[in-house]
Amino acid sequence: MADLKYKRILLKISGEGLSGTGGFGLDPDDLNSVAAQIVELAQMGVQPAVVVGAGNFIRGAVLSGKTPIQRVSADHMGMLATVINALALRDTLEDQGAPARVLSAIKMTGICEPFVRDAAIEHLRNGRVVILAGGTGNPFFTTDTCAALRALEIQADVLVKATKVDGVYSADPVRDPNAKKYDKLSYTEVLSHDLRVMDHTAISLCRENKINILVCNLMKPGTVKRVAQGEKIGTLITT
């Protein structure tokens, strides 16, 4: 087993991270690339848990703002979409040789297991990748908040927010070439400067419970492996 800084990692992946350049649906190349990084973690002896978003299919707040669909219904639709992503990721992981289970906050008998904290931890201890779907099971809460909550529940060593950029910047680095990349930030700095890393509820939950957040670029192969080994990569958000 390689030397590891983090033994149990909660990996937050956006739906767009599975959708390719089109930003909608599922892209086989992205699925395989993301799965390969998770498999690499498992082979190192890391216990990876994954929370998947649903932005590649639906965003509840956006949908309810543009249609007669109420926010509660729109958010429920988004939770169902996370299950689609989770099932796709599970099968891709197993195709690459890593056993995986989908646990959903919404009971979906015959499709996936219900989320039970002790069951999730048992799967991790037995070498299975745990994919956490259905958000928190409640409307008005994002999958970022779900990731923070689940990281606490399973006693993860770190919450890794996987994005398509290599850390947190002072501005959008695509639009602003002078944007500054931060190597380290405090939770308070993220909140006070309104840096769009995760929603405020998620950041506050991590701050109150001292769960470090590491923001890095999942699109670069080997990134999460380097994180697990303790390399200084991306942006660390801590006290």
C-alpha cells in the first residue's frame, strides 16, 4: 500500500464532469476517465465515497424559475437525475474492476440501496466504492451540502471538490487572464469574499465540523491519487 495522507475520501463530482463538452447527458470518455481515477484510489487502499450532482440533466432552481414546475418538484427531479449518474458511474467502475454500490437518500427498491450510514461505512471497509445519490433527500439543499453532510457522517478525512479547473481563483480564469489562484483559503475567506466554491451551507457545515475541503481538477489524470498521497495540489480550504 502506498503512503497515504487520506485514507477515506469523499469525492464530490458535478454532473457536468460526466457530460463531455456538450454539458448535457453522459459522455463515455468522461465516465471512463472519472472512473479510472476512482479505481486508482481504491487500488491504493483508499476508501472512496462519491457524491454526484445532476447538472448535466437538470438544476431544480433553474427549472422552477423558468417553468410552472414548483421548486420542491424540480428539486425532486434533480435528485432522481443524480441516481441516473450514480448508476452510470457504478457500472463503469465495475467494468474497470472496482466493486461499487449506489446508496440513495430516496428509497428506490430494486434500483439501489437506501442510504444508511453504517451500511455505507461497511461497504467502504469491505473495499467497495460507495456512490451516494439522491442528495440529502430534501428539496432546497444542493449536492454540495449533501457532500459536506455525508463526509461528516462517514468520517471522511477530506472532502475533495472535483472540478474542471485546478483550484479556486479570484475570478473566472477562462474570462479573466489575471485571475489569481489561491493555494490555501480559510472557510471565512471563502464566505466573506463570496467565492463560488460550494454553497454557503456546505462551507459553513465544514467549518463548524473542521472538515477540510480540497478543490482540484478532476480532468487531469492522476490528480486524486496525488491528493491522497498528500501532494500540494489545487486549493485547500481549512481553518
